[in-house]
Amino acid sequence: MASGTGPVPGIRTIGLVSPEIAIATCDRLPEVDVDDRLLGAALTAAGLTPRLVAWNDPRVDWASFAATVVRSTWDYTTRRADFLAWADSVPRLFNPAEVIRANSDKRYLATLAARGVQVVPTEFVGPGEELVLPAEGDFVIKPTVGAGSRGAGRFAADEHGAAREHAARLHAEGRTAMVQPYLAEVDTAGETALIFLDGVYSHAIRKAALLEPGTRVPTDFGPLYRIEQIGPREPSAAERALADRALAAFGTDEPLLYARVDLLPGPDGPRVVELELAEPSLFLDHADGAADRLAAAIAARIGAGSSPSRPGRSG
């Protein structure tokens, strides 16, 4: 994708008299992400003008947009400080800059755990700190700032040497490493991702396990993400309840435009592995009307349309 401002390919914009909505992306994607394409079409249908814009394009006047929606900005993980400075500078940003700041480093898991949310047990180890590895069972080491499995490694209990080398590479790059047990139940049940739009549960998908034994994904992994096996899923009552608790524990003044809660199955029930509030894939193609609901929420936020129907909160 070329850097710069442009219409969403394949979508007829309706002229600059309608409010323009920036869909923030990055210039490293080989093609338009499916979520961005569906959202662009829904915004057009709602009477708005969507524009795909690379977040780091210095030519862009972000104040000229009625709103900027952070979407496929997936190259930010190696330049988070620049990304956060950009977010702070953009007026009418969704999700807000303070949410992106707090959520783009996975140390927020410690906060959720302290607030009583069942998360995957996690130890955080910064450069120069002592790395203590599990004595038994497979485990995962990955950076606290990362996306698309970049920098993630799965290790067996007898691979402490390789695990220390992996953590040392992360530390040499100035990154904080996180160590988590590998929950083997994911190999058969998969991961559940619950998507919320405008503060209301929308739909869920199943993701097959990504980290096979021996997986080592370098931080300079070429693609921005690994290809995932995705399918529809009906979450259990326990998963719905845990997702609600996680969002409530994170705490925001207003309902977020979008959110995704990723859960892993554990021997004692589901556990939060990630709370995605910055730039998550929303899998809009897996739920009828999801893109339209998201577009309606954006229109309501800028006062360009009637407020979308808001069923009662899940829980």
C-alpha cells in the first residue's frame, strides 16, 4: 500500500461535502485489510467519506478529518514512542490516545490480575532483571510490545538455554520480555476472541493455536502478522462473563468504539491472554452487520447520524 491519503480501493466515495473519516493504517500492508475495506464501504453507505491514511505520513493534516479510527497500524511495535506521539497529536481519535498508550504494552495484564481478572499467569522481565524460567511444562516468551506473534517463542522445560538466548535478544533490543505457561488446552479447543463494538458484545471467533513446539518468531519477521486459522465461535457463558470483567477492570470513562478480548482455555476455566483495545483485527466479515454497526457508532460520535441501536450490555 502506498503511503499517503487516498480513498479505500473499490469503494466509491461521495464527495468531500460529507464528513471525512481517516482509517489509520500503515504503508507496509501489501493490500487493503478486509476490516478496512468493509468499514470503508459501511462508512460510505452511512453518508461519510472514508480515507485510508498511513499513520506516519508527515503530509497528513489530521485535524482536517471529522474523526480518525485506528485500525491496521501494525508496524508501530518497533517504534512505539513515535506511534504514541502521533496518537497524542491527533484530534478526535478512536480509540483515544490514553487507551492506546495503556493498552499497547502488555504489562496491563498485571493490572488486570491485581483487579481480580483471571489472566494467563505472566512474569515480566526487563533488561538487566533476573529471568526465572518454569521448571516444568512448555512456556512462552514474547515481548510486552508486539503484535502478530512477532518475537514470540515456545519452549519446552528442557530448553532453558534457547529460552535465555531468546529473552537476551529481546533485552538487547531494549524490550521487556514476558514469560507465560503454555496452556495446552488451546491445541484442541483453540483461542476465543470476543469482539465488542460501541461497548456492546458483537460476535466471537475461534483462532487455532499458532505456536507449535519449537516455534521461534524473530522480531524482524518480515510479514506484519502470521496467517491465522479463523472460524466462527459461540462463546460460553464463562467466556462472556470474563470478557466483561476484563473490560470493566481496564476502565474507561465512555464505551470504547471497539474492543477485543482474547481468551485461552485453561484447566480451571478461561483466561485472558490479551485485551486488544489499540489496533485489533475485528473480523467484521464473520458477523452480519458488524461493519454497519461500527460505522453507525462512528457517525454517532461525530454527530453525523442517529445513535445506533444499543442493546443491553452483555454479562
